[in-house]
Amino acid sequence: MSSQEQPEQGEAKPRPLNEPALTALSLYPQDWALFLDIDGTLLDLAERPEAIVVPDYLPGTLHALSRQLGGALALVTGRAIEFVDPLFAPFRFPVAGLHGAERRDAAGRLRRAHIPPAFQAMKQTIAYEAQAWPGAIVEDKGAAVAVHFRHAPAYEAEIGEIMQRHLEEAGPDWNLQRGKMVIEICPAHASKGHAVETFLSEAPFEGRRPVAIGDDVTDETMFAAANRLGGQSVRIGDANGKTLARASIGSPARLRDVLGTLVK
Ligand SMILES: O=P(O)(O)OC[C@H]1O[C@H](O[C@H]2O[C@H](CO)[C@@H](O)[C@H](O)[C@H]2O)[C@H](O)[C@@H](O)[C@@H]1O
Ligand SMILES: [Mg+2]
């Protein structure tokens, strides 16, 4: 690398180019709200659900960006809320968990999904059945239960059949949600798009245009909401063309870099 390409000693390193879909968050912070998925978006995917790594600078970056946006930054995730808060401590962001089935608004009010005794019993049955799928991981998320087959791909079809059967027994209040090497049963009213719309009906999100960023099929409803509301929708990674998102960013690492450049 020749000397003229080297930044002068002390000169700031060239800042990554802001992605056009996100620049507005820095140029017009009073007009925009940011809705962020977690796994595969803010955080790199890991081999196991509990093996995720939160870069030590990330909670502070999100807090600074939230302040810049007047508090209009929310996490919208398939994770349970109680799993999310420790990830970004000491900050407690507005958050929709279980794909929108539970939500804590900007005022701290928490709305949880009901967990009937029959659902608790079903989760125990699934945990027992999972013993027949070596490598599968059962994730009890309270009002949802996920079976991960990232390390048991040979059992994907059988797991899908069993989960479909449990869904039929559970009834219309529940839904089957697929994701990356995972299938789960969650409350039927869970929708990330509806969660975004609900946040946007409340302070400090009200009156702002949404930027929705996600990486998976469960994020498509919030892309649709953002598109419908004159906002921006950004998909992380390669969606093989099958997405409603109107922009894309290559990886969680790239997104984290760009988010850092948006903080003034
Ligand atoms: O809506 P998100 O915030 O993206 O959460 C989606 C699911 O993320 C987790 O599972 C996924 O990430 C794991 C860790 O990287 C990975 O091991 C797994 O294969 C992925 O499916 C989480 O465990 C789920 O509960 C979330 O629904
Ligand atoms: Mg995700």
C-alpha cells in the first residue's frame, strides 16, 4: 500500500460509507424511528442460541443512537424479553419479544402473552420427545417454544411433523414460526409488523418514519409495515431475492459499523 494511500498520522481513519437507507437517521434524527432485529442482524449468528456474542461497544452505540433519535429506537426480536435485557445492559430499550407477542413500551409498560397450563405441559412433552433427536436444542421462551435443528439437520422433517401435530392440538391461539434452522410454536397474534405499528402509535415513535432492519422471514412483516408507512426496510445478508426489504446490508458486522457512523 503506497504512502499516499496511508492516512496521515493522526488523521481519522476513513469512516465507512453510510448506507443510503440509514443516512436519514443521522441527517434527520427528529423524523425517523429505528426498529432492530437482534439475531442475524445486530449479532452474528452462533452455533447455539446461548452462544451469541455482544460486542462490548454495541450497547453504548445503541444507547447513543437512541438518544439521537429522541428514544425512538426499539428492538424487535423472536427472543424472550428477559433474555434481551442482559444482552444490552445497563440499557433497557423498548422491546418487542417473541416476534411481537410480548412488548415493553418506551414508558416501561410490559405486556406479556398468557401461558396456559396446557402450553406448559406441551413444552414438557416436546422436551421429552427431543431426546429422540440427538443434537436438537429445545428453547423454552415462556409463551413460545423453539426446537433448533442446526446440529440435528437429519431430523428437520420429523421435528416439523411433530411440531405441526402439537400446533393442531394447541389450537388457533398458537402459530408455527419457522426461522434459521429452527421451528417454533408461538402465540398466533405474534407479528413484528404489528409490534412496529403499535410502537409508532406511541411516544416517542409517533409521527416518525420507521427504519426496519432484520435478517429472517419473521422480519418480513415489519419490512411490509415500514414500506407501507413511507419508511425504509433493510435486510441483512442474502435473501435470495425473496424479501420485501428495499435495501440490504451484507452482514451484522457491516450494520454495526454503519450504526456507529450514524451517531453524531
Ligand atoms: O428475531 P431474532 O432476534 O432474529 O431472533 C430469531 C431467533 O434467534 C435465535 O435463533 C437463531 O440464532 C441462534 C444464535 O445465533 C442460532 O443458533 C439459531 O440457529 C438461530 O435460529 C433464538 O434462539 C430464537 O429464539 C429466535 O427466535
Ligand atoms: Mg434475526
